[in-house]
Amino acid sequence: MKDPIKKRVKLAVAAALDKKAFDLSVLSVGELTSIADYFLLASASNERQTQAIADNVQETLREEMRVKPLLVEGTTPGRWILLDFGDFIFHIFTEETRRFYGLERLWGDAPNVTAEYTGEAEQPRHALKKTS
């Protein structure tokens, strides 16, 4: 992967998954808005986990690529933490908060490119598995 933005996004995805983020989505919003090229969305079980995910994403990008977020919001209380890296914005939610704000619905026209960054399509944590 030669594109530096894509490298940063892939590294951020891996760092989030390392801390057990789930329902992870990568939306390509560059054609729809000028604020970022990608929105990353991930869920966590509780506020402590949102913070652990955010910390690991920041630490990994700082150590591996010498990149720091331009803005960090929502660490207190931690139901929705936003990490703005300029070319991508990482949203880390508790499950309830993510359902309430529904960013996937708001950005429904954005292509979901999650598989490109995870190697496989992420299945929602609570997805029903077909048994027959």
C-alpha cells in the first residue's frame, strides 16, 4: 500500500481492532465533503473501552508514522470520541451512542470500503449467523 493516507487508515483500523473495537466501518467520504477523505467508525462496549481504543490509535500512529491528531474531542465522558487526523476522522462510540447518532445513515451515500482496510468485510458483532 503506497498511498500514505491509506497506510495511516489501515494502521488506525488495526490499532482499534487490537483493542477489541467492533462493528468497524471505513467510509470513503472524500467525494461528498471537504472535511476528510475517510470516516472510520467503531463501537466499544463501554466508555473505558472507547478511551483504550482512542489511546491505542493515537499511540500507534505516533510511534509508527509520527502522526498526531489535529483534534481530539469527547474523552470525557467518552461515549463518543472523535480523533481528527485531517485526512481521516475516527469516531469511537459506545453502542448506544452510535445507534442514537446514526452516522452511517447520515453518510449513506459514502462507499463502505471496510474490506479494503481489514482484509475482509467486518460482520456486525450482533449479526445473526445462518445455520442452514
